[in-house]
Amino acid sequence: MIEPGKLFQLEGGQKRRKLALTFGALERDIKGIAEKGTEYSFTDLPRAEYVKKITQVLLKDPKLSPEAAEEIERLLKADPFDELRLCNCARNHLLTIIGTFPAEWDLVIAPHSAPTDENGVVIKRDFFPGVAVYAEDIRSPFNLGSIFRSAEAMGAEKVYISPFCTDPTQPRAIRSGMGCIETLGWERLSLDELPEDLPVFALETGGTDINEFDFPEKGICIIGSEELGVSPEALKKATYGRVTIPMKGLKASLNVGVAFGILMQKWVESLESKK
């Protein structure tokens, strides 16, 4: 950890890289998984206050977008104060400024062409009207491409993405999407901008077992970020309910793209049974 005063003295890229590393170290410390020697150690300054002080350093960065600054300031003023969410948010906005993305496998995959009939005419895509997903703050382009791929395969009509979700046109997202991002309709919206005529539910722990959940015939399923899951604000928006995938493993953890694929399969089963 570095003293806030010293962070203010650093310049440009060096300051951003050091800040990103510091926020990452704080996340690990908050989660109780900090490596030996990297734990928070300023005895004269509570960790929460340290987080707030270094966040002020980030807020003075001229390359921070107004929208990102607004989100960070909202998290700073939140009551109760969520150290982990603020650190995660700040680190990811820094990585966006720096121009790096969460690491993933570099896959070499041949592009898929749109299916055509015997006359070479592109076949119109079939889907379930009104079935959509809202990807909230998915950070990895690889994961977002995978979500689009599953959504297209299982017959979702549309994908909505949050304001700070990674860009679907990012090359790695396009590569993992296997042509589905170009095929499937998508739109970037805030939670408040989601269609009001569709029921909204969330895929998150602590909800109704997916085998017992009463899926709507039309609706929007919210899936959360890789690190923090669905946000408190999104859970409030999910007035139709919360659905959970039961697991038995010691880790009881699924990649967000895999979890979404399981969800879509169950939703489709429900839709088919109601025909």
C-alpha cells in the first residue's frame, strides 16, 4: 500500500497503474485473501478511510469520464459504505483508461458465417419474443461474447447491457461471440431505462431453486459481474424474483457465461412446456 499523499505526487500513467494495483490489493484484503506482506497495514488510518482518500486521487484524473466519476461519487456517499464495490468499480474504470482488459485465454477460432438456404439467402433467425437478458457490468470481453453466443443459441430476442459493461464490439468479444453479436440485437441501457412492460428477474444466489422457479413467458433476466454478481440496485429492479442454480461443489462457483447458459436452458424448457 502507498500513502495517499504520495499517490497525489505521481504523474499520469504511473499514477494510474499504481492506483489500479492498490485497488486490487485492497479488494483482496477486504475479501481476506491478501497474500502475505500485502495486507492493509496503516494502523493510524482505518481501511475504509484510506479507500475514500485514494478514490479522491482517481476523481481528479482528467481522463475519467463524467459518467464514471458520477458512479464513483455515488458509491463514496453510499450508506452503508461498500468498500469492496467501490474498489472494484474504481479499479475497472482505471483499467479502461489504461486500455487493458481482464485476462482470458487467447483463443484462435475461425469466424462463423450466417446460415443460408439452398439459394444462398440468409435464413431469418428464430427466437422467443420478449425473452431478453441484461448483462450488468460484465468486464471480460470473452465472457460477454459467450453470453451473446448462448443468448442467440437459446432463442433470446435481445441482449441489453449496462452503461459500464465492456463493449460488445471489442475484438475479443466478437471473437468469442462467434458471429452472434452481429446477429443478435443489443442495446446499452441503464436499469431505469429497461422496458417497463416486461417482468424483470435476477440470476443470483439466495433465490428460488431454478428447478422450481416459475419462469415468465416474456421477461428480462439480469446477470451480474464476474466479481460481485448482481448489484443491490439491480436486485431491487428484479421485482419478479430471484432464481438460483443449486450447486454441490466445495467452491460452488460458476463462470457467469456458464451460469447464464444453464439459466437459458431452463427458461426455454419452461417456454416449450407452455406451448
